[in-house]
Amino acid sequence: PTEMIDVVFVPLLAYDKQGNRVGYGKGFYDKFLSECKPNVVKIGLSFFEPEELIEDVFENDVKLDFCVNPNEIISFI
């Protein structure tokens, strides 16, 4: 059950310095994360550094709380 989940790891194609993300799931993660409890921790996993800004952000896109890349852990909260 989604109410039992405390942390979700999200694979990424790209993300920006504000925690917006572009992924592989065709909206799967946005739908899934919106069903989780509000305080679930969302951690992106990426091989790359963040983009300055992703402009194709939609109202129902769920932002990351953190992102882990090979060089650092970035906090967006």
C-alpha cells in the first residue's frame, strides 16, 4: 500500500536546479507519487549534473526532494 512507503527512488533522464524532472515513465511516477502520502521522500537518481531550468513543467508534475548523481547529493527542500 502506498501509505506504507516512506521513500521513493526515481530514475531520471534529466532534472533541474529546482527539483523538476524528466524521466522514463510517461507520467507513471507523477501518478504514483500523487497517490503516496504527502511527506514521502522523493529521491532522483541520475548520472548527470542538473540542468539550469526545465521549461516543460506541468501542474501535476511532482518535484524531487533530493537527487543523487555520481558527484553529489542535492537537496531541493
